[in-house]
Amino acid sequence: MWPDNIDDSSLSRQMGWSPLKNPVDLFDSEPIVKICAPMVRYSKLSFRTLVRKYDCDLCYTPMIIAADFVRSLKARHSEFTTNQ
């Protein structure tokens, strides 16, 4: 559980992440927004990195099975990967 006194922005700073952007703001600032939805077995970090290279504005991560994620360290390392 996260401590009650940590909000999203302070957690992002502590972890070295860039600030979260509101996806809705993309539609106000860009004439065309390129979005990549998750695909079965093809939405891991390497694929998301590739679509970002080719100017995808918003790329969703695949669904994570919560029960496996909570119970298994291996599942957490396998399913939750970022490049930050």
C-alpha cells in the first residue's frame, strides 16, 4: 500500500518519472492524435517503444491479470516493465 501522504506528482518525482500528461489534452493540442491500443501478445515494452519511435502520441499497456500480479514476483517483473 502507498503511504497516504504521497500523491501522484511527488511519487513521479521520487521515481524519476516525467510528469503524467492528461490524454484528453492531446486532443486539444494536436490536429491528429495517433493512438495505439493494446494487442494480445504484442503490447510489451519493446513494441510500445517502437510505436513511440514512429510518432504514436498515446500507447496503452496491455491488461494485467491482477491475481497473478499480486501473487507472483515473476509476473510483476514480466508484466510491469517501463523504460524509465
